[in-house]
Amino acid sequence: MTRERVAQVLASASPDHPADLSGRDLSGLDLTGLNFSRAKLTQSTLVGTKFSKDTMFAADLSGAHAHGANFDGAVLDVGVFRGTDLTQASFRGASVYAVIMLGADLSGADLTDARLIGAMGDTKLVGAKLVNVRAGADMRNQPMGLMRTDLTGADLTGADLTGANLQHARLVRSNFTNATLTHADVTNADLNSAIFHSVHGRESIVGWDKALNADQAILDH
């Protein structure tokens, strides 16, 4: 498909009949500035596709192959990414709020300065860049009820979480082996059975004394 054809499909969509681009190959297209709200992109091939600064509210990318896709500055709130291949994708400065990313693969992805709140159980973030990521729950602004980042069982081996806000996050059984946690904030995060082998910057982690189940975390001795 071409950008022009994608734009036509999006323009003809309505709240009752969202755009359906499921199974399409949009690899390498520059789709900057388009509105993909509620669009269906399930099982689509989006390798290297550029969605920077797009509105993608409630879009469904479940099962999509989006290796190296660019979502910088995009609004992906309430999106669904079940089992999506997001390896090497870029989300710098993006809003990724109230999303479902269960089983997604974000290995090598760049989420620097992104707002990241959602269900991310068993997600792969191996070698991902989460510098200054805002994954902490905002207890003062919860119009949809308490929303927190749930990384239960996530693999963050070798990830860079320098300055990451993980307040109130659920990190149960998450693997932080060889991760960088310099000045990361885990205040009120649940660390039950989380693995912290050979982490970098451990002495500078903020809020460890206020984390939940910190005594159950698995540390180097």
C-alpha cells in the first residue's frame, strides 16, 4: 500500500466502522501525521514504518510485526499490542498510557522519555532503553481508576533504566540482570521475587526502603 491509500482508508473510517488495515504490509512507509485512532492493524507488517507524532488512540496492533518502527512522539494510549514484535522500535517521548502489551517483544526498543503505563506481563525488554521513562503511577490523576505499570515476569536483562520512574509499578518476578538502574525510583513498587543480579547503579536506586516486598527481591550477595 502507499501512504495515499492508507490516508484514504483512514479518512473513510468512522467511530462505528474503524479503519481496518489488518494483515496489510505497510513496511517502510512514512505515515507521519496521520490519525490511526481505533484502527485495526492486527497481524500487519510494519517493519521500519514511521508513525512519529501520529494519533493512535485505541489502535490494535496485536500480532503485528513492527521491527524498527518509529512511534516517536505518538499518542498510543489505550492501544493493544498483544504479542506484537516491537524489537528495535522507537517510542521516544511517546504517550503509551493504559495499554495492553502482554507478551510483546520490545527487545532493543528505545522508550526514552516515554510515558509508559499498562499491562506488560511477560513482556521482553532485553537491552531496551528506558532512560527517564515515566512508568510510575500518578496517584493524583486517575480518572480511569488506579492504573499502574504491571511488568510481572518481564525480562529486562541488560536494559537501561537510568532515571526511570517506577513508582507503584508491579515488578514481581521481573528480571533486571545486568540492567542499569542508576537513579531509578522504585518507591512503593512491588519487588517480590524480582531478580537484581549484577545490576549497575544499585547504590543510587531511589526508594528501595519504601518498596513493597524488597526483602523478597533476589540480590547478589
